Amino acid sequence: MSRIYKVVILLLFITTSSMAGSDGQNELSKNSNGQVKDCFEGINRTVFSFNKGLDNLLIEPIAKGYRNLPAPLRSGTGNVLVNLSSLITIPNNILQGQIKTAGINTGRFIINTTVGILGIFDVAQKMGFPEYEKEDYGQTLGVWGVSSGCYLVLPVLGPSTIRDTAGSFINVMGGDPYYNMSAHGNNEFLDKSDYMLTKTLTGIDFRAKNIESFENLEKNSIDFYAAVKSLYLQDRKRKIANTKPSATIEILYEGDADWEEIETQ
């Protein structure tokens, strides 16, 4: 019950923060589709530099090693991670009023978890299920009308906003069904370490798929920080509106702190 109280308090905080503009006016509806302010740019750029250094030193080498694994192993790992993400997507489908989509994704999860052996094989796709679109609590808050708030760069996790960060905290404070999933049918529960492991693997899988894309983006950007910020904010806006990627940038995943594939021209 205490977790529920924390989630409610957090939602009240983010809603109140979003409604109060710098001039004291109600900007909830005005800013939801407008430009996101970079209120903490100095700090954000410092954290961005730290993350870039950590990426060069640790994450990218691990990602390159991951890419050397056999293709079927990488594909199976990616499929398992996508399958697990259904446990976040389904409740957010319901919260956004996407009841039919929630039913489809539930069917997808059941089929891939059973016939697809925990999601290693995407059997549902072969059966003709519609294209899978991930949803998260940050997107749900956006659909509910909560503005993004200021842009943030989080240590290790990367680009975010006040709203999306609040959505991520809902996971940690008990809103994430990862914690409520029975393991092996014996009423054991996946704990936070299991959740963090899946998030870490998702990050490595994402980075491995985008090594060249990020290199090209950095090489062709006058301001790499601004380019990454623009990509992230465009992607979040697109996902909240449930529209397709632009012709110049295609981002297939989301993420809480995560895009799956970026193609730059």
C-alpha cells in the first residue's frame, strides 16, 4: 500500500510541476506539443559528457563484444527482452484506453512465452500479429495531458524529461509488473535485481545495434548533445501520438531511456 501512496504522490508532483510555467501560467496543454525547455542545460551537458566517457570506456566495448556473439543468440536475447517489455506495455495500453491493443499484446505475450519458449522465438509475428509498439508510464502521462517538463540527461540512463523520469520511477516504486510476475509457477516474484538485469541487457542490445549510427550522428553533428536531445524528444512526441517515424530518422524502440535502432542519412 505504501508503494501506491508513493506513486500517487509522484503523479501529483509531476502534474503540479507541469502545470506551473516559469511565468506562473497554466502551460499543461500549451507545452504538451510545444518545444521542451532545456532548463538545466549546463548540468545536462556535464552529465552528457560523463555518459559519453562511460560509453567510450565501458559500454561500447561491451556492445562490440556482444555483437560478436552468434546471430541466433543475439536475436533470441533481443526477442526475450521485447517479450518482457510486454509486461510494461500491456498495463499502459489499458491506462491509455487501448483495450483492443492490450488484448492483442496479451495474446502475443502468452504465445511467445509458451510456444516461443520465453520469447526466444517471435512466434506471434509469424502468426500474423500486428506490429508491436511499446508503451511506458511516461507515454501514458503524456497521453493524459501531463506536459514533458524540462529536458533532463540522467547519469548512465541518458536522455529524459521530468515526466519520463517520473514514469521510470513508477516502475521502481512498484508499478512495474515485472515484480508481480510469477516465476516457474511457484509464486516466486521477480525482484528489482531481475528488473535491472533486463534493463542492462536492453541497453547493451540497443547500443550494439547502433554503434555505427551513433558514430555517424556524432561525426555529422555540429553539436552532438543537441542532436541527441532532438532525436529523443522527436521520438517521445511520436510515440505519445502513436505516429510513424520520420523519413530521415527511424527509431524502432523505446524505451525508458532507450531507442532500439537509429538510421541516419
